[in-house]
Amino acid sequence: MLNQIKNFFRENLAPSRADTAADTEHRLQLAVGALLLEMTRVDGEIRPEQCDRVEAAIRQQFDLTDAETAELIRLAEAERDDATDYFQFTQLINADFTPREKEAIIEQLWAVALADQELHRYEEHLVRKISELLYVPHSAFIAAKHRAQGSA
């Protein structure tokens, strides 16, 4: 599995970067993807509009082609399935993302949660938990929610 992930990123996403920087970027992309995918499942129902929102968010954030996006989602799904908690993902994000980038992730989580026009209490709980693990201030958490509601 790890070799598949490395091969995908080496071939498609960062052929000119140094291995250590590329590996970090790849892990960050998987971490963000895994958190967004978790939002599609947290309420017990996988809805197509939420999956579409995850795909669009990943494609936009990382500037990927359709094929690269599909592969990243497949790999992030495997990472999400193997994860025992969210800390392994948020730890990577905390180490490399700015406060504004972390807030953007929270906004994307809100957008996925709201994509089906329903906000389940488990979805809200997940966004709140991830926000706390990323040390996003409550005011930024609420602002991200309002922006996501405005664009939904």
C-alpha cells in the first residue's frame, strides 16, 4: 500500500521536488483528503452531493487532474479506513499549514457537511473536533461555517 501511494505521487504530482518535500506534501494531501472523506460518512449515509463536494475540494486545493483526484481519493480512503483516530492527520496539518490554511480546511469540512442541505449533529461534532485538533479559534470556526453556508 505504501509503495502504491509513493508511486502515485512520484509519477503524477511532484516529479521535480526533492523526496522529503514531496513526501511531506503527499502526506498532507492524504491527510486533508481523509478528513474530507470522513465527513461524507460520519452521519451513516454517503450522499452523492457530499462526495462530489469532496472531489471538487481536493481538485481545487491541490490543482489536480480528474485522474489524479480519483487516485488521491482512493488512497485517502485507504488511509481513512486504516486510521484509528484523527490525530495522525491533524498532526501533519498542524506542522505544515498556516492558520489561514487550517481555517480553509474547516470551511471545506463545513461545505461537505452542508452539501446535502442537512446538517447532522455528528457532522457538526466532527467539524468542531477537527477544528479543536487544528487549534482553529472558535471565531474562525464560526466564520468558516457562515462562508460555507453562504456558498452552499
